[in-house]
Amino acid sequence: MDVWQYFASKAWQTAADGCMARARKIPYVGDEVIVALLAARTAGVVMRVEDGARRLLVKTEDGQAMSFALSRATGTFLLDGQQSGARLLFDA
């Protein structure tokens, strides 16, 4: 068995056991989100989806427009693509 077959068999076992990570939700205009910054949470709505769903414009309940970019490292949407700061939660 070569290396690729070994890893493919392990990935199949993990999927069969139900241990695979949940896929990231694809954002759509009008989706309700939560903007999380430290302990503060603010409701918002996705106003625009750009760059193949990798950039989002969100309007918060207090009227603030915020731009989020998908982090390649974490797979989450972060404020202006920064590694620290506000992030989006889709389980609103």
C-alpha cells in the first residue's frame, strides 16, 4: 500500500466514524450573523457577498457597516482579514 492509499483509507474511516469537521456555511445576502468581538456580541445582516464568497459586507444592528474576509488559516470570517479582532458567527 502506498502513502496515498494509506491516507485515503484513514480519511474514509474518519468519515465513516462521523468524526469529520463540519463544512463551512456558504454565506448569502440576507443571512443573519453575529459579530463577535471578545465578550461582546452584535447582531448583523450580510449585505453583500464578494470574491467568490470570500469577502462579506455586514451591517450591524447599530447601523455600522463592517467588511469581513475569509481567513485561509482558520476558515472563519475575520474583520478586514485580520488575524485578531471581530469574527462572524453564522449560528444566529
